[in-house]
Amino acid sequence: MSQEKLFHLSRRQIVRGLLAATAFGVTTKFGTGCTASTSGQADAGANAGSGDGEQMTVGFIYVGPKDDYGYNQAHAEGAAGLTKALTWVKLVEEASVPETTAVTESMRSMIDIDGAKVLFPTSFGYFDPHILKMAQEYPDVQFFHCGGLYKEGTHPKNVGSYFGYIDEAQYIAGIVAGSTSKTGKLGFVAAKPIPQVLRNINSFTLGAKSVNPDVTTQVIFTGDWSLPLKEAEAANSMADQDVDVLTCHVDSPKVVMETAEKRGIFCSGYHANQSALAPKGYLTGAEWDWANIYTKLLTDIKSGKTLMSGDIPHLLRGGLKDGFCKVSDYGPAVSSDTKKAAEAAKAKFMDGSMVIYTGEIKDNKGNVVIPAGTSLKQQDPKLEEMNYLVEGVIGSIGS
Amino acid sequence: MSSPAESALGWWGVLLAILAGTMRGGTPFLFVSLGECLTEKSGKINLGLEGTLLMGAMSAYAISYLTGSPWLGVLVAGISGLALGAIHGWLSQQPRVNDVAVGIAMIIFGSGLAFFFGKPFIKPTAPQLPTIDLAGWSQNPAVEAALKISPLFILGALLAPFLHWFFSSTRWGLYIRAVGDSPAAARAMGISPFKVRMLSVMAGSFLAGIGGASLSLYYPGVWTERISSGQGLMAVALVIFARWNPLQCLLASLLFGGAQALGPALQSVGIKEGYYLFNAAPYILTLVIMILTCSPQRTLTGAPGALGQEDA
């Protein structure tokens, strides 16, 4: 029982401890509170007018690390590009914030302590209920969410959503993959069979089939957005089955790209530029170009436009033409003929004459999903409910 | 050499993937389960090995990146495990402190620490451990890739029989077993249960740290916050399945590693249905093992007598 003495605390010690903790808390709170409130005042001024030289605080929140070679890196690069383009933007960032009440706290402290007037909580799951709740609580702060979940009438007016048709870039990546592949087998490591993912798989496959009708795309669903071990297993087992171009739609394509390079096959990136991970096999990739979009948005806000007044559209969408996404620079394995074909398709996207989903398109069970003569343009809401894999894709969306 | 038709393995690919998966994916299981086996033999439970695994993975990757020497990374991963083990070993032996509760706290502490220090190392690519190529005879790239074996796996495979011999035939092994079965008797023998348990927990954590190194420096060979996906916890269940026998730990680890490869491999040959089920294979296996090995009528054979009990 001598050990119990070790933990015995006298009342005096407890009182002393409590006092010390309080003093510590007060001093630290005082220190941070002081610096934050000055910047808060400055920002309040910046928001009201459009005076030059005044700083505007913009908050970015990411669900994962900022340098994951994936979704979060794409947004973080966008934020970095924004501060470079517009020097009056003061950036506050927080990474690895889970889609729980933690993000509510992050938003609150960005608004209250840092004085942010514009917030970009980037992860899909932040929207409902976290952003909606905060938007009601802070009606003068503008919230931009990446995803496209905004519904007119039901959601607060100071919430906007933006998303890009990155499947256009995937179509071009498909052209490159289809004409570079020697075995005619492409591989796609996908997280979950949801419409956005299926649309990327289908566009990639249609792009590949436009240059080589016999190409097949093998799909493996891992089941979640970030499962490095499963992604590596999926990449390896497809390499075993003679697949020679791998691409993916997971949060961080790093594992897939590195595994492809290790196995000596080609790969095509997603979200951000991964050419550094696979210097030999990287063909091209579908990248987001958020810096462009963020700079446009903030320039609009600076000039006095707001979501609340309706000057900034609540649903902001676009593809290659609108600068939402781009195609990575071609890798060393891409031939000049392939580059020409890809550039030709890109030019058609840029002038708006390209429509990926033009009938007749069959799904991989033989049913006609888009009849001949019908073409579904980029913005068509039907494409956002996609629940099939096109002919040429090996895989199934049913679990 | 071979035409596409020959090199496409088809169903053989599934077997190959499982075989490769046993060695690739089984290595972290092997080290963590051997570490947990050692810990539990001394009568303590360390659920915190999940956190240790992450800390090991992070420190191995970081050191390998900073120094360029993956082996130094492995060593540091072990040492970081040792440090976490020391905390668990000391804390869980305080009066009225429960092993399991401390273990859960250590999962959170270990993973939090790993995430905190691991931030700058997510992006860079660290030098990986060299692999031993056993497929010089084969022209098939798939077979070659499958038979690239990690030296850590061989180390673990040798460690299992060594631990078995250690427990059954050495004085130190006897001390550990005595402390685990009956601390009172051990104390009467003049052994300090505190010291023996402390050292066992630390050594076990050292091994779990090396398991983490095999995740980040061999397969899948990256450091991300989702790298362990519960393998540390599964390894604890695995020790029960293996009846606290290091040799059976080796077999069980191989089984679990193979089960992990099953889902993706089956999808790649066109088994399209039920991939969620196949992906869940390792977890289902854990549950089945728990059901089969647990019975209210009898206690588990091989379980250390004083496992997880309050030191009298």
C-alpha cells in the first residue's frame, strides 16, 4: 500500500494546482485573444468596403493533410495560388479536421478569433449539418462548399457550392491511356460506386475507347476513400492481370501511383499532379485547378459582390473550359501522335463542341442507357445520377 | 518473353495474390502479434499496439527520409515503440489501473503523436527497405513481384520459433511465464513481477514498432494517417486465436495477410459481386475466431493465468 502514498494530494496542493492552471489559461487566452481581436477589427473593415490595401481573412479547412498528393493537396494548392494572386488575402488554414463537430469549432474559431469573412470548408461531409448550422449563426459570413449540395430555398443564402466536371479531363486522360496501353487493359482503383466516381470511370473508358474500341477498364472498388493497403493490393492484383495503365479515384492516389511505378506499368493521375511519384510511367492526369476558381471568387467578393445579394451564383460549376480542372503535362512515355489526339479533344472541350455522353451508349450489361440521337451535355442533371458502368468496363456497382 | 495470354494469370492470379498477400500483408500482423504474445505471456494486455504501430510507421518513414537509411528507420521505429511500451508498462501496473483502459488511452496517444509529428512526412518519398528476390527462375513479372520478400518478414518468421524456444527452454522465458501465470508464486521465487512485466511490455512494443516500419517502408510503403486501418487491434485478436503460441502466431498472421488480399484479387478476375463482403474478410475472420475460441464452459487453453488481472 506504500504506492498509494505516491498519489496522495493535499488540499493545499490541489488549490495551488487549480490556481496555476487558471492563471495559465487566462494568460494564454489573453495573449491570443489580443492579437486576434486586432486582426478581427481590420477584417471587419475590409469586408464592409472594397478599400485597397486592406486585408481580407479567408479560411480553408481540409479533411486530411495538405500534402497528400490528392484531394486536399489540390485545395491547398488552390489556396496557396489564391494568396499569390491576390496579396490582400490573409489565409488561415486548418488541415485534418474530421467531418464531425470538430469542423464546427474550426469554423467558429476562424470567424470569431481570426475574423474570417469567407470560408472554404472543402470536404464533402462538412456540408450537412455543420456548414448549414454555422451559416445560420453567422449570416454575414460567406461559406463556399466543394460539392454541389446547395438547394435553392432550403439552404441559407450565405452558402454557395462549387464543383467541377473533372470527367472531361479524365476523358482526355483516357485517350492518352487507351493509345499508350499495349495490352489494351486499363485499371481503375475506385473508392465507392457513387455517381461522381462512376462518371470518372465511364468518361475515362469512353476516352480510351474513342482511340481504341477494344480497350477494357477493370474497376476495383476498395470500399472507402483512404485505405492504402487495399489500394496497394488492388493495384498489384490488376498488374498481375496484365493491366498496364492504372488510374484511380481515391483521396490520395500516392499508393496507386507508386505501386504502378514499382511494377513497371503506366499510371494516370487524379486530383493533383503526381508525376514526381512515377517519373517513368506517369502519362498524364486529371487535376483540379482551384487556384483559378478561388482567385475569381475572391476578386468578385472584393468588388462588393456577395452570395447573399445573389451577385455570386450559389451553384458554380464548370469543366476544362471554365478553368475548374486541367490535364497534367504529358509524361515521357506519351508519343507525339497521342499528344496530338489528346490536344485535339482538349480543343473541342475548350470551344464547347465536345459532348462525352452522346448516344448510343450501352452499359456493361448490354442495356442501352443513352439512346442514339440523345446527347447529355456536361450540365445535364441526369449525369449526376449515373448508376451504370459503360460497355468496356469490367466491374459491377452492386455490392 | 511471354505473350499477353500467357502472362495474364487469371485464376492463378488470385492464388498468387493471396500468397503474396500472406507475406506482404502478414508482416505487420506477425510483428504485432509476436509483441502482443510476449506481453500477454507476462500477464499484461497491451491494446495500445495500434498506436505503437502508427508511431513505428511514422518514425521509420521519417528517419528513412531524413537519413536515407531505411534500416536506421526500422531501428528508430523499434525504439519509439519501446518508449510507448515503457509508458504503458509503468502506467498499467499502478494500483487500481486497468490494462485495457490504459491500452485504449495509448491507442489515442500513440496515433495522435504519430499524426502530429508525421505531418511533414506525408508528401516526401522515403527510401524503402531492399527486398529479397526469390523469383530469379521466373520470367513472369507477376510472379517476380509476388516473390519480392521483405527481409523483415524473414526476420519475423525466424523470430517466431526463437520466441517459442525462448518461452519453453530458457530461464528468462520461465520467469515471464511464471509472472504471467501466477505473480504470487513468481514473487515467492524472488522475481519482481513489476520488472519482468515492464520489460516484456517494452520488448513487445519494440516488435510492434518494427511492424509499423514494415507498413511504411515495405508494403504499401507510404506514410499516411490511415496506414494501419486497425491491424494493431486485429493482431490482439490473432494472439488469442494462436493460443499464445508464437509459432501459431506466424500461421495466423499469414492467414490474416492472405485474407486482406482476397477482396481486390477476386475483383480483378471479374468476381464482381460481394466485394464488400470479401473486403471484410479479415474482420469476419476475427469474429469467427472469437466465436470459435470462446466458450462459457471452459477457459482458453494456453491463456496465461493472471492475464489482465489486478496484481494482488
